[in-house]
Amino acid sequence: MKKVLLFFSLMLAIAAQADVLGEYSFEGKLGDKIPVRLKFAVNGEEIAVGEIYYPKAKNPAPILVVGSPTNDEGWYYLKEYQSDGTITGTMLFRIVEEENESPYIAEGTWTNPRTEKSLPMKNFSTNDDALTGRIDVTDYLDYEDPQNIGREYAYSIWNPRYGAMMGGNVKFRGAGKYKLHFEVSNAPGNIAEGKSAPDRPAVLGEGTHDYFYYENVNECGYGFSAHFFKKFVVLKSTTKHETFGCFGMGVAFDGVYIKVKQ
């Protein structure tokens, strides 16, 4: 019986990570002086997540990075997230993968959002032991159990135009089995706000119940999806820009929001 239970547990774990498409592990420098280790995995929904580590920091500790491939082949855009959702760095870089050669970062830039100081990413080559002893980064791509969906998720980033930290916040509350009411406020600059209709909560999808799609937010035709992971939720618009008219210009719900309240 124990062997059967172990088998099914393994099958569930494999299913949770079945869409992991690739994993990368690099070591290099920011500029000429700051050593960095970077490791992340990418799934079929084009979500890239992992850790960045600064071994010479005053109190070195792995920092969560989340992002995605860009529309240009080989390019990725990742952000560093502290546990409260504060974004402390952004990276834009290009990975080259050649036959019979280990992947490497051919060019890239790391930027501090607050100071706007940028550093080139230099000599980033594959090092499979770049984060030895730390968790398997593919674990970050495990979908959340519906029973553990948090009550609040958030992020913040420095906005130089306003000279202040700005960002987004999402709140969820139960509305029945596999149903959630939500309230979203996303204001990295302009403001996008919306919530579920009182008589129309979001319904978690069939199977793993770790996502939902919601249409006609604020009765203005806007739709979005939410995909829940262990440490964060990803919101993506599912309708065209014409439906963004009920929000401030150039903004919708899109973003990565870190779980800040269970």
C-alpha cells in the first residue's frame, strides 16, 4: 500500500512540473566587480522563475526572480522580488544555445529601478552548481493547492516620475468550493482597478484548480487570467487593448504579484 501511495505522489509531482520546458544555471559578473549566480526554469506558459544569488553581499541569500521570454528569440526579462514584493533589480539578457555547447548569456543588462543605474552582465557561462545546496528551482513552477491560495498578493517598484514606490495589490476571499472573489488594484503609474461581481465569483479551472479566467470585469469587456504558484500569482490580460479603456492609459492587471498574506 505504501508503494502505491508513493507512486501516486510521484505522479502528482511529475504532473505539476510536466510543462517545465527548460532549466538554466549561470555564473558571471555584473560589471567587473559583482559576482552573481543565476538559476531559473521556464514552463509552457512562458513563465520563467528561479533565484539570483550575490555571494559577496553583506548578508547573502537567494532572491526570487520571475519573468518571461520576450518576443525576440533567446531574450529574457526577469525581475528580482523581495519577500514583500519589492522589486530590487531587473535583467534583460540573451541566451545563446549552440549545438554541442553549453548555453551562455551573450549580452545583457542588470538595472536598479530606484537609481536607474545599469550594469552589463559579463561572462555568464553555464555552471550547473551555481546554486548548489539550494532548492530545485523547478519547484517554483509547482502550481498552488487551491486550499493554500493566499488572501493577498502584491508587488512594488520605484517610479522615478512620481519619486515613490508604486505597484499592485490583489485580494482574494472564498466564495464557495473552488470559487473566489477578487479585488485588484494595479498602479505602477496609472491605475487599473476592478473586482468580481457580487453574484459572479471567479471559478477555478477543472483538474488542478490552480487558475481561473474571468470575463467582463467592471462590465467594460475586460478579461484576464490568474495562474497560482506557490509563492506568487501571475495575472495576464486575455482581451485586446480596446478593452483597457476602463483603466488608466497603458495599464491593466498584468503582472507578477508575490504572496504576502496567507
